[in-house]
Amino acid sequence: MFGLERPLARGLLAAALLAACSSGSSTTTEAAPSANGSPDPPPLGSFIAPSPTQPPQPKSPQPNPLGLPPRKIKLDPGRRVFTFSEPMLANARIGSTLVLYAATAVGFDGDDLVIEGQSGGPSYKVHPGYVIPVPDNVKPRLNDVVLTEWNGVMKHAIVRRYVKDRIAVRYTDMEARAPEGLLKGVRWVKQVDGLQPGNYAAHRQEGEYRHVLLVSPFEAGGVKRWFCLGFGGAALIADEADLQPIPIKWKGKPGAVVWAEWAGTMRRAVVQSESEPGIFTVKFERAGKPEVVGYGLIMDPL
């Protein structure tokens, strides 16, 4: 008699499992008590893994992720520009890191520029407010302060000399140990003083002045404003009234009291020497060893 009860119990359990599977109505994994007080086995459906969810779709390219006002610029196809890569634009927001790269504009889509993709990638659209145009046929002179390239990234530099078919520059926004650049086949923006795209400025904010890179101006609600990059390339919007241009060439002597950039802030310092044209050694107040700064990172105190 005991030997017959075990096959019968197995048969009843299998029938219960098949019935639960065919009904498809039970989704709980908690066992329910039977009439005699012992729990019934959980339904078969509780052992089946749920269907995988749809994978997240990649973000659509955003030519104007910060919502800058409309802007028009005149630019012929094939012109070089400094702008941001498509992945950076896709994730851009106020405070996110942005880096200006050298690129080629291949045309327009409405008011947006169509930018040639990097490394053979697909082209993408960019709002004109995220672009610094680079003029054609500019041949810089000795000691000109320029915007140019370093490994494809926009940089500030001083023209030092001509070396056959190359132009030697000293980068002013890199470490003092950075080697002199010998450039060929790049294009140039000759800087002029004032609030201009590509220039540096001191931004009055929360009782101090912070060092920013100007990208593009616009007007919103009757207020003149600028799209800028702050410390570490952080995107920000600044009122023009709170911006003080930093001279593209600072002129002074050792012993002069200046403001110099340190960790994104303009701080009081004393000039110790000008080791080479446009490159200064300064000693900050209440700081340790002297630091080296170049044009665009030094100004008279406000």
C-alpha cells in the first residue's frame, strides 16, 4: 500500500503543475496552503524567467543640447572650425565637460552646420553657437597670439619662428614642460583683444573672478550673454556684464602684482620673471612653489 501512494502523489503533483502552466493566471511564487494545511507546490510559471526588457536606445544626436537661441553664421563648405564631437554634444548639459576640436564643416542643414565625422565616422549637425569659425589663408607673423591645434584639440599659442615649411609655436595654455610645436597644414585664428570667441575672460561669480573660455555670444530676454567653458571645460552661461576680457598679451615687469589663473580662479600673485616672451613665473599669495603661466592666464588686478 505504501508503494502505491508515492506514484500517486507524483501524478497529482504533475497534474497540478500542468494545470498551473495552462491557466497562466498565477504569478506569485509564495506557496498557498491546501485544505489539509500543507502548502501546495508553487506554480510552474514562477520558475520561468521573465522576458528581457528592451535595451535602452542610444540618444539621438542633439545639435543644440543647451537650448541656445537661434544664430546664423556664414561659412563656406569645406571650412575648418573648432567645435565639439558628437558624443560630447549628445550628453552635454550645464556643468558637463566639453572640449573644442578642429573639424571641417561640409554644409548646412537649415541653420545648423553639418560637421564631418571624426576618423571616418558619419557627419552630424551642430548649432552655430557651438562653433568657432577658422578663416582661410591666414599666415601668422612672428609673435602673433593665435588659436591653433595640438593633436586636433584647439589650443592658444605664440608664433615663435618659421622652420622651412613648418611654423614653430609655444603653447601658452599647457604645462611649461610641453614641447614647442612644429605645425604644418593647420589653420589659424589670429586673436584680437576683447570679448571674442576663443579668448579668455574673468567671470565675476560668487564674490570672485573665475577663468573662462569664451565660445559664442547671444542675447536672451534683452540680456547679452555668452556660452563659455570654465574650469576643466565645464559648460556654463555667463552674463556679458559679469565678464572682464583678459588681454591676449599682458605687458609687465618682474615685481608687478597681477591676477593669474590657478585651478580655474584668478588669484593675486607677484611676477618673478618672464622666462621667455609670453611665459611668466609667478608666486601666488599664501601658496607654495612658484607657478608658470602664459598669455591669457595673467592680467592686471581689477
